[in-house]
Amino acid sequence: MGLSSTDSFDESSSRNAQGVQPDHKECLKILNLVLDEEAGPKEQEYFKKHIENCMPYYEIYNVDKAIKELIKQKCYDKEVPSDLVDQIKSKVFQGAEE
């Protein structure tokens, strides 16, 4: 999928109050579940604690949330060309195989 906005921050600046490095990969997985309202209570709590102590993920969450809301507002009930749907599905499946 290429570089994400999480690839550019200094991980040492995101240690929590106990000096423990949080698991950013796990948080990134949970981010989309939270945004899609599919995260369970434990995942929501884990993510909430992470972004309280990690400014980069707090910013990523807010930007991604704003993008999803904008897309929802602008694209709701719009006809999507079937070839575009097929291209997106193909890219998603390719990314899952990597």
C-alpha cells in the first residue's frame, strides 16, 4: 500500500508516561476498525489510550475521520461505475496478498 503518514514520525517521541513504546502496528490495524465503528470495547479502549499519549496517531485519526466524513457526504447515493468498483476490489485483494 506504500508509505502511510505513520512512516514519517519519530517513534521515540510517542512513548507513554511509563516510557513504554506502544505497539503502533496494532494501533494502525485498530484505527480503521474504530473509524468504521467495527472495533470491540477492548480495541476501542486500546486505541483511546494510545492516541491520548501519541500525537501522530491522534492527528492521523482526526484526518482520516474527516476524510471519511467528507467522502460520505459527497458520495452518498452516487452511482459508481462498475469498472471502478472492479479496479478497487482488485487493488484491495492485491494489497491483502502482499
